[in-house]
Amino acid sequence: MGKVGDGERWGDRKETFTAWCNSHLRKAGTQIENIEEDFRDGLKLMLLLEVISGERLAKPERGKMRVHKISNVNKALDFIASKGVKLVSIGAEEIVDGNVKMTLGMIWTIILRFAIQDISVEETSAKEGLLLWCQRKTAPYKNVNIQNFHISWKDGLGFCALIHRHRPELIDYGKLRKDDPLTNLNTAFDVAEKYLDIPKMLDAEDIVGTARPDEKAIMTYVSSFYHAFSGAQKAETAANRICKVLAVNQENEQLMEDYEKLASDLLEWIRRTIPWLENRAPENTMHAMQQKLEDFRDYRRLHKPPKVQEKCQLEINFNTLQTKLRLSNRPAFMPSEGRMISDINNAWGCLEQAEKGYEEWLLNEIRRLERLDHLAEKFRQKASIHEAWTDGKEAMLRQKDYETATLSEIKALLKKHEAFESDLAAHQDRVEQIAAIAQELNELDYYDSPSVNARCQKICDQWDNLGALTQKRREALERTEKLLETIDQLYLEYAKRAAPFNNWMEGAMEDLQDTFIVHAIEEVQGLTTAHEQFKATLPDADKERLAILGIHNEVSKIVQTYHVNMAGTNPYTTITPQEINGKWDHVRQLVPRRDQALTEEHARQQHNERLRKQFGAQANVIGPWIQTKMEEIGRISIEMHGTLEDQLSHLRQYEKSIVNYKPKIDQLEGDHQLIQEALIFDNKHTNYTMEHIRVGWEQLLTTIARTINEVENQILTRDAKGISQEQMNEFRASFNHFDRDHSGTLGPEEFKACLISLGYDIGNDPQGEAEFARIMSIVDPNRLGVVTFQAFIDFMSRETADTDTADQVMASFKILAGDKNYITVDELRRELPPDQAEYCIARMAPYTGPDAVPGALDYMSFSTALYGESDL
């Protein structure tokens, strides 16, 4: 290096080399005008070498004699040689004598050694490194093609591109034209001298007017650009590192905000839903309660399933966020108070408990209302019959017809009263039944109890009044009885037999029209048997009817025979043969209607039995299927078959097959709805309820999603930590070997044995116990007493992690700050993208050191806060 060729035109480079030397000598407060004359005494030559090397040379000679000058030049040449430069054909005498060619050759040697040789770009140095740097910097500019240090620079666009690449505000590159090289060159030279402190070493007209510009002059000038922008390159690297760290931090903060919002929304939904499920205010009608049941079905089918997915996704997001924080060497994420995964699980458990009790309460309320409707109808029916019977009875009992009656009439009135008392006693059971039904309606909290009670009280008061009036009339008749001697036994017999028979027919009509509620075929069969027994009594009842009618016929015969003045009526009863025949005909009509009602109910119960069997057959298949899938997923999660990607693919195919099973669950839901609509409350054909199936299905979906997320986190950890598949298999094999209960976790002793098997030296002495306690605090920070496989992998790969540290970020900020202990707002906005610059400005604390200036920011505390070493 440094050999001077005989054919080279050193004089053409004199201006360039002079400008280069002055750019450095200016720092020492001096300049040169004639390069061969000003370096003859060696003083400014030695000063130039001290400025560009930063080292002190030997003390120069200050004399004016030739020997003093040669001594100074030799000291300079010796210093150049000490830097590994081999000088050929350059001697001190030629320099002292003002030999232009030798002087310029020496200056080119200095330029090569101190301005170009140390340039290094991607393992290339000196000229090749400088050329590669220029090519890289001008690559985005399509009309610039740097291939050498002569003709590639003639159009001036190369110089402009270098300036625009690093300081785009200095040149409007879009307005430059390739066909105007003079303007381009002068623009670049003027901007470089004015804003970049690079002296104008070249002449634009000389470059344009020369077929091949001087290569060394171009290299010298371009090297000044390299050194001017090398500091900016370091700042760019530092800015990139900070951008990377801030991008990770911003992404993690966004994930935290998303978790907080999703957790808050889910907890708010649970908070609103639990009071609705805990509301046990009963409705007054079956329709209202059935609407509540329908609302509950909508909740189970439409509202709850998306929330189950949200809860599962929340757990997945939480686990993924924690994994990313571990991989980026950040502290673990602690959600806001009350929004931990455990808090959500507790709230969800309360929701499940409220939901379970709510469905049971709904069904019980429906049964209660069904019973109440039946009792209320029965009450109204019996009350109407009783009120119809009592109509006019008080007026009849208040009559004083016995005062003007004949003896026979008095006897008749007395017998008639006795018959009435018999009838009254026969109605006692009905009144007691009415009171009992009213009491039961009150105990069951019937909504219309006030009107029922009022009606019942009216009936009871009337009944008591009837009793008092009956007793009063009997006493009056008995006082008159002594005056009576004869009695028409025949009428009396008729009345006595007609009244019970009439009551029997009324009871029969009441029973035949009575509504019934059954829930099984056996109950229908019991009603049918009782009905058949009733029909068997009809022949005997018909004989009694004919006998009663025979008594009446005989009375009529006696009246006609003996001309008794009876006015054609029975003084002892109001029951006429026509009434008996009418009621008998009505009983005969009600019997087939009862037959038809029982037949229809029997058919309905058969249909209900088919629904029970249909639901039981499906539930007995789906229930074991869900249990089998849960066990298979558990085996997949602990077995090692293929790579993690293979396991993930297998699990996703498994998830797809599970999702494809959903139509069968929906079909079972449909059958369950039919059963509920049919008011079927038990099923002996299966031990599975729809609640069991729903819970099992939700657990299955949650388990497969959680298992897939665990494998994805293992892949993320493997890739981030650089763990090979063989290492991962070794970790899994060791973990599974000591996971003897196949629970997917290791206890402390199992984990300790696993570490020893992998080569960890953990003894039973106090030092070994302390080391193991330290390791457990890493893999089990929550002190749950178990180690998951994910925590195990994190620990095994922790020491090989290649992550950014707080010290690295501080060093990067220090570069951007120009080696200061603080950084300014302008520096952040100049070196970082706008959003990340503003992120830093908003979070950096003011710098308070002794060298602080107005607006200085503390990047050191900010860097430690990014990694959890202090508060951000």
C-alpha cells in the first residue's frame, strides 16, 4: 500500500488532498494553502497525523535548517510506518525539497491508512468495504448504480443519494435530473460543506468534463461521507433495538388491556346473570312460569355457550401473554384485583350453582302451579254444586207453613224435615272437602287465595246458618208433633231412599267429571280399574232406582185410590222421579265420556314412555363417548408421538371430530325439550340428565382448547429458546417418566428426581435444599405444590435464552443520546418512529442529575422499568 505509480497524475488530485487535509487541520486551528510547500518543514505534517490518529508524535524540531526539517518529516514517516504502512519510494528529502508527486503520494498513503483502511462492511474492508457501503446506501434509488469510484459518480446522483438517505430534509431528491450532472454535483458539494462539515474537495466541471474522473480523489471525498454518517448508522442500530423492545412492550400492554376488558365484561355478565338465576319470586300462572322456563332454555342454548367460549379464550389469552412475557424477559402479568383467572373461575362456579338450583326451582314451581290449578278447578266445581244445592234452603227453613197445616201436613212437614236433615248430613262431607281444598290452596300459596277464602267462608257461614235454622225448625215441628198422629210412611220411605240415591248419583256425576293428573301408565291403569269397578255397580244402582220409582208409583196409586189431598207432590222430599231419571240418564252419558278420557290419557302416557326411551338411548351413548374423549385427550397430552407440530395437528383433527359431534348434542337437546314440554320429570331408562351431558360437553370443549394452547405455547417456547425436537422429546420423556399418576404435573419430589436424572447436582445437604427451593420458586411462583410441563420447559431453556436486557436497552439509548446520561425530546423524535417516540416521552421521568438541562429525560430508569426492575 502506498506505492506511487509513474503514470499517475498526482497534480490533478492536489486540490482534493489539500481540502481533505484542511478538513482535519481545521480542528487544530490551522490551514494549508500549498500542499508541497506547507509540509516541507514537517511541522504541519506531524500535526495532521496527530489530529487524524488521536496520538501524540515525538517532539518536533523548531529550527529552520534543512536537517531540522528532514528530522521532522522522518518522524512523520516513521509514525506512518508504525501503523503497518509500507512506504515505497517516498523519502524525507523529496518532501523537504517540495516534490509534488512524492508529497501527494504520501498524503494518499495517509488517506488510505486512516480514512479508508478501517472501513468494514460485512467482512469486507478498505476500498471494497467503502464501495459496498455506497451500494447498500444507494440501493433504494433506481437511477443510481454505484459500481466503481470513477464514472459511477459523474452524474452527481450518487452523492445526492448518500445525503438524502441519511438527511432527507437537506435535498429534494425528486426534483433532481440525471441529465443535469453539474446541478446535481454542485448541490451535493454545497450541502455537504454547509450542513455536514465536509469541505468541497472536488470540482463539478472537472468531473463532468473528464471521461474517467480520478478514482483516488473520488474515494477520498466519499470516505468523508462514510465517516460523517457512521455515527448516524450507530444511532440507527440503537434505534432499531429500542423499537424492537418498545414494540414487544406495546404488544404486551395491548394484550393486558384486552385481557382486562374481556375479564371485566365476563365478570359483569356473571354479576348481572346470577341475581336473575337467584330470583325465586314465583309467578301466578302456568303460562308465566313456562315462559320463565323458556327464557332459561334460551339462556342455556343462546346466551351461556358464547360466554363459555369467552371464558376458555380468556384462559388461553392469559397463558399466551404469560408465555410471551417470560420469553421477552418481562415480569409476569398480574391482572387487576378481582380479575384473576381464579376470580373468574370462582364467579363461574357461583353462576353454575345458581343455575342448577334455578332449573330445579322452575320445575318444582310448574308442578306446584299444576297442582294448584287442579285444586282450584276442583274447588270451584264442588263449590258450585254445593251452592246450587243450598240455593233456597234458608228460605224453605224459615217457612212457618206448619202453623196452618193439617195434621197430615204437619206429619209430612216433620218427615220432610227429617229427610232434609239426612240430606244435610250427606252434604257435610262436601263442605268439609271444600274447606280442606281451600286450606291446601292457602298452604300452597295460591295467588287467588283471597277470593277462594271469601267463597269458602261464605259457604261455611251459610252451612252454619243452615244448621241453626234446621235445628230451630225441628224444635218447632216437634212441638207440633204431639198434635199429629198419622204419617205417610210410604212418602217417607220414598224420601229416605231417594235422597241417598240422589246423593250417590250426584257424587257419581262429580267423580265422572273430575279431572285427573297422572305421570305414568300405571296411574292411568289404576284409574281405569276404579272406573271399571264403578261400572260394575250400575246394575245394582239401576235396581235401586226402579225400586224408588216403584215406591213413588205406589204412592200415586194410593192417592188415586183413597183420594188423598196431596196435590200430587211428596211432602217429604223435593226429589221427583223425573229428576232421578234425568240424573240417571246423565250418569249413563258420562260413563262413555270417562272411558274415552282414560283411553286418551293412556295413549299420552305411552307417547311419554317412548320419549323417555328415545332420550335414554341417545344419552347412554353420548355420555360414555364424552368420557372416552376426555380420557383420550389426556393420553395425547402426555404421550410423545412425532413432533410438537404433529401433536398439534393431531389435536386439531381431534377438535374437529369433536365439533362435528355437536349435531348429536343438539338432537339430544331437542329430545330433552320435547320431554320438558310433555312435563315428564323422571326417566328410568338412563342415569344421564341433560345437565350431565351439557357439563361434560362444555368440559370436553374446554379441555381440547386448553391442550391445544399448551402445545402451541410449547412450540413458541421451543422456537424462542432454540430447543431442538430431540431436546423437547428428552424433556417430555423425563417428565412423563416421573409423572407416574399421569396427572400432567410433577410434585416437588418427582420434580427433584427428574432434575437429578437430567444431570442436576442437587444434594440432600442444606446447600442442595436451598438450590432446590430457588428452582421451585421459579417453576412454581404461586406455591401450588405442582410443576406443569410448560413451567418445566421454561426452566430447562431459561439459561440459554437470547433476550434483550435492561443494560442493553440503556446502552442503546446512550448511543442515541450522544454518550450523555440523559436524552432530549428532539433526539427521541429524530431517532425513533413517531408512535414509539411519543410512547417514551410520555413515560420517561425527568432527568435530575448534576449535568441535567431543561427538558432532559431519564432513559436509565425507563429501561429498568421495561423489565420490571422498577416502576414504569
